[in-house]
Amino acid sequence: MDYRKTIKRRLKDLHMTQKQLAEKLGMSENSITSFMTGKAYVSFVNFVKIMDILEMQILFIPNEDLK
């Protein structure tokens, strides 16, 4: 499964919006939206922060989508 879909599903499970995730990361909502739609990359550090905020484990590193 595409990890972005997994992240979207986890956001839904936690009743968290992309805007709330962006606030917790100190990023703009547009940056998160661009990442979630595949239009932009996210740094490895921010990817790890996303996983931590959503209480998810990193089982693989999608290196093609990270800067």
C-alpha cells in the first residue's frame, strides 16, 4: 500500500486534519497537502516527525520521496 494512503487513513483514525498535522510540525498546511498529494517532497526529519506524531512505525524508507 502507498504510504501516503496509510498516513491519510491514520489521520482519519485519529480524527486529525492535515492542518492540525501541519501545526504540530510547524509547517504550512500547503506543504503537508503538497506532500500528501505527491506534488512535493518532505525531509527525512519531517517524515520521522510525522510518524512520531501519528504513532506509526517506520517499516521502510521511501527514499524516492524524501530529500
